[in-house]
Amino acid sequence: MNTANLQLEGLTMAVAAITRMLTEKGLVTHQDIRSALGQAEAEAVASAGSELSGSNQKGILFPIRLLSLANDAAERGESASFKAFARQVGLSDRP
């Protein structure tokens, strides 16, 4: 596996842990996180435009969508592995 992929996996799960901690401390709500990630996704789609292939656009959106799933799971008091969240993102991207 590409080392960069492993680094992104670690970074994404670290950000998920940080957002979970921020909500547990009452500093932000799950809705705040959801809104910020929605804005990030919209900005990513707008900035990518038609310059990138569909698979590259999905690559850009992958960590945002994974973090959204992690936020939703944390709101329900659940957690999952990177692999489980990645699978959910992949299934949701299918036509």
C-alpha cells in the first residue's frame, strides 16, 4: 500500500477523534461538524469543477464523507474502524 494512503488514513481518523472530543466537551455540536463538513464538500466540488476526472473528485471528497460518517456514528454513540467507514463511503458512491 502507498505510504501516503496510510498517512491519510491516520490523519483522517485523528481528525475524527478530535471532532468527537470537541463534541464530548460541548465545544461544538454534531450539527456544527455536519455543517462544516457539508460546506467543505460543497467548496471541494465547486473548486474541482470539470478539471478533474470523476474518480479524482471522489478522491477529494472521500475524507470529507468519511468524517461525516464518523460524526454521525459518534452522535449515535458508536464508532467504527477506518475500513468500515471507507466501505460505507464506497458503497454510497456506487450508482
